[in-house]
Amino acid sequence: MDIIADILHVVSQNAKKTQIMYQANLSYKVLQRYLRDITEASLISFETAEQCYVLTSKGQDFLEAYKDYSKTHKSIEKRLNDVDSKKKNLEELCSNK
């Protein structure tokens, strides 16, 4: 999902394939596969007149939902790391060292 979000972020500014490839740091082959998949999912569309990819409303919805997911994920991950740290402290207190 991170790669999809990266691509959509670049495309949100209307982007050509090479711009997407460099800004999302993807090889051409990998980019081709993702562009096909997210175009089929209607997250982006190709503007023939402009020769660039544009974000659809569904793609914008995805980006907003992804930002919310990412924020929640990071918060939970931080809390889990805190719990792991406390567990390690407890284990150290129980050891004979």
C-alpha cells in the first residue's frame, strides 16, 4: 500500500510516467505493473490530451484513508514498542543477572 500511496501522491499533481517513476523511486517494470493495477482500480486515469496521469476522486479518497491509516498505524506501532520495552524491563527484573 505504501507504493500505491507514493504513486498517488505524485499523480495528485498530474504527472507523466517518468516523473512518477523517479519521484516514487520505482523501476520502469514495477511502475508499469502498478500503473496498470491502480488504473484498473479507477484510482488514477490517463489524460490523453495532456499525456499524463491524474488522480480520480476514488484515488483522492484512497489517499485520505491511507493518511488516516498511516497515522493510526504509527501510533499503534509506537505503543507496541513501549509495551515491548516494558516487557523487557520486567524480564530483566526477573532474571538472576
